[in-house]
Amino acid sequence: MAGLPARIVRDSRLLLLDFDGVVTTEAEDVGLKAQTLSVFAAIGAQFGERALKMVRLAGRAIYDAGGSLQLGPLLYHAAKLLKPVDAPIEPTLARLIAACTDSLDYRGIAPAGENLREALARLKERGIEVAILTNGVRENVFRVLALKGLTEMFPPEHIFDAISTLDKHGKLHPKPDPKGYQFVLRELGVEPGSCIVVDNSRKNVRAAKREVGCGGVIYIGNSLKAKDRKVIDHLSPSFVHLMDEIVTVLGRADIVEPGRIGLPLDEHISAPVD
């Protein structure tokens, strides 16, 4: 695949990031996900065997409906099963989330490099906001960002999880549901065409491009399937590498200076070839 299209950066107002495997490295993501059994054990220890059974039932229901077992939707549906009748869901959900995040071992999370911090600051100088949309839970995002030293780069109101997308009918809209993306864009006051979505899931970026109309979609990975080449705008091996590419684009005079004629739509900077 060709390099990063300069037009995507030039026209953007928002960089909307997945969290697991994007802001966290692939190794960090694998390390945290490998602790899933300990998370379930913590729920059983703090809530009892019935709670653990409810989590398993919620997981089965999500799986049977064709969804993937991601932490945010799983805990939400488990809380619905566990909460007292006619009681609000929030207290039970908060206890479940705390049980999970308190049991995770975060020692494998490494501080972010200075280059990444500078790149994020450069985006803000350019007027491009950065936000996170994850199918995990915000509390986990907060803890990881603190360990990486990136808390000030991501205001709390710019961090969204699947639970954030809850509608008035009590339904979640986790990725790749287009309503989840649309919710975030409405909250931040950004048009789809001005948003770049960055994810390590091909189905998520396909939905963002085809169903939401986002101006650019970037896949974090090492290869693309042929069917994705006309949908995904750019392939980058890591978030850190992508940010280096974006800074290179922003450093060009015809991109940075207001009122100047931008690059042709097909002009790119160099990047790894698939």
C-alpha cells in the first residue's frame, strides 16, 4: 500500500483511536487480555458464584447474537442480570468494572516515548483533536494512560467506551455498529468527513468508512486482504509509526500554512509497502 495520503490529515479535525492494540502495543494488549480468567475469578470472589454464572450467561447471549466477547458489553449485560429488580444498573455495573480493573496486573505497561507525546501535542497545535473509542471500559483506559504518562493528552470527555453509547432504549452500540461512531461524532461536534478512524480491526474501519462516511480510515497491522485495499486508506505497522508519519505530513509547508494550496489527492509520503 502507498504512503499516508496527505489529504486525510489536511482535512481532518479528529483522530479517533481504538485503544487495545493501538494506543497499547500489541504485546501490552496480549498481556492484559491473557488475564481474562483472573478477571472472571475476581468477579466470582467479590460477587459470588451466581455473579460468575451471570457473566457466563451474558457472554453466551452476546456470542449467540453474533457479537464478540468484549469487556464493556459483557459487563453491562452481566450487570443487567445481577442488579436487583427495579434498581438502576449503574451501582452494580460500577462494582463489576472495579472488580475487573482492580484484578488486572498493569506492570507490563510501558511509558510512552517522548516522540509520541510530541506528536500528540503537534496534532493539537494543528487543531486536530484526539479521542478514543473502545469496546473495553473507560476505567481501564484511564489506568493505562496514567502509566504511559498520556493522561493530559486525552481529556476524560474524549474517552468513550461501549457503555458510553447506551441509547434511551437501553441498547449498546459497540464497534463496528455505526451508531457508536455517530454518537462520538455528535458528542464532539465533528462531521464524519473530518474524522480519521484508526483501528486494528478491519471490520471496524470498514464500517467507519462505508457506513459512517469517515474521511479516512487507517488500519494498524502488517498486511491487508485484497478486498480491503479500496476501503482502507492506509496501513501502518504501529500507532507510534503512524504518528511519525502524521508529523512528517504536518511538517510540510503546503499542509501547515493556512491558505496555501494543499498537496494533490494522490501525493503521499513514503511508508511501508504491503
